[in-house]
Amino acid sequence: MMWKWLGALLLFPVQMVYLVVKAAVCLLLPPKLRDLSRENVLVTGGGRGIGRHLAREFARRGARKIILWGRTEKCLKETTEEIRMMGTECHYFICDVGNREEVYQQAKAVREKVGDITILVNNAAVVHGKSLMDSDDDALLKSQHINTLGQFWTTKAFLPRMLELQNGHIVCLNSVLALSAIPGAIDYCTSKASSFAFMESLTLGLLDCPGVNATTVLPFHTSTEMFQGMRIRFPSLFPPLKPETVARRTVEAVQMNQAFLLLPWTMHVLVILKSILPQAALEEIHKFSGSYTCMNTFKGRT
């Protein structure tokens, strides 16, 4: 038994070097992208913002069917008509992902009307943009129900069938604020940190499940209505991401089976700095970058 442990201990660093080298080589070679022509894609919060761009991108890349969930029928209907004009079959369902029973009911309706979902994109989210003491209790609960618990319900609704088919992908549109919080968005940062932990645990849990994978996307501030009014101190150095860029990179990550994606790549530096710098230094970085006050002019979605 002791020789077995010693062998495993000696083999482990070799495996790590191999995997690092393999990842580096894959970065240099043209990626092999997954064919989406047989995939049914469901996007929550699919009527507008990043969700609408995700629907467009999946359709552009040949997804078989697109299903949109959201709470505003007008937006869902407009996006559905746009996707159909692109030549892709598209359906929409009114669904509040924060309502567990509604999620399960609409998931059943989707399976009966459209078929099995093979790619689930958890994109729906809300932000109230207030400090803890200025936040209404119901608003705080709403953000946790939609941004975090909603992923529990949607994943529980669709993952079992993916496991049976040995074909599926769970995608989470998260935020870099899950890793580096800011004042003025305490509900959003908390929910996204919880969501990140959920996806990290889920991703590890799927390692022994053939054909079923997960992708977590953590983008920087994106120029959508949801964060309207948010101000970055140095916009020329740290410009907000375009929603179409986030959508394109997300679909590429799914096609390449990439587990985690930080956007832009400079966010990796932020993660490293947070790991090695003392708290006082991190606070100075926040002050210098303007993240302490970026939500002071927040207006949100109108």
C-alpha cells in the first residue's frame, strides 16, 4: 500500500506538467469546435441584453432550436421573431426562474412542445444597485432567488435528462464581481459569488458524467441596460464589454468545452493580485480604479 501511495505521489507532478503543457499547446492550435446542429438551447433572460445576443449567436452557429425564457413577453416575442428570421426554430415561454414551481412547470411544457434541452444557459439576473441599509428586504430576496436559486431549479429541471442522454451542457453567465465585489451592489455581488460556488461544485460533480459538461463565464462590466449609469474611472483603459462580444466568447467556450472563462483576459491579473496582495493594497486599487464610487450614478434598467 505504501508503494502505491509513493507511486501516486511521484506521478502527480508529472500529470500536472503534462496538463499545463497540453493547455498551452491547445492555445496555439486552432480549436476544434463542437457542432451545434443537433442541440436544443434554452436561454433564461433571453428576451434582451446578453440573453438576446446569446440567442442570436447560438442561432448563427447552427443550433437546432432556441428556447427563450423570461418575464417580459414583449421582449421575448421580439427576440423570437428575430431568431426565426435567421432561419432557426425558436420558441418562448414566460417564466420567472426565481419561482421554483413555475420553473418545473415550464420545463415540462418545453419538453412536451419542443423536446429535450441539451444546452441550458442560465443568464437571467437582476441588480438593484443599493447598499445593504438602503435595500428593501423583498428586493434583496428577489436578487437571491433569481440570480442564485433560479440556477438550482433550472439545473434540477433539465440535468437529469442530460445525464440519461449522456449529452448536455450547463452554462452560467456570471460576473467578475463574484470574485471581486464592489460597494453599492451588495445583492448582486453576493448572489454572483453564490452562483460561482454552485457552478464550481457542479463542474467538479460532472467529471464522472460522460457527455455532460459545464461552463462558467465571468465577464467584466458589460454595456447593457441592466447596469445603466455605472461609471468606470478610466473607460479608455477599462472599456465596458460589448454584449455581442460576451455572447460570442460564451458560445465559443461551450463549443470548446471550456470550464471557466474570464473576460477580458486582464481579469486574470485581478484574481492573482487578490490572492497575493494585502487588504490595504487591494483597497487602494479599488480607490484608484474608481470601483468604490462606480455605482453612485447607477440607474439600472428603465
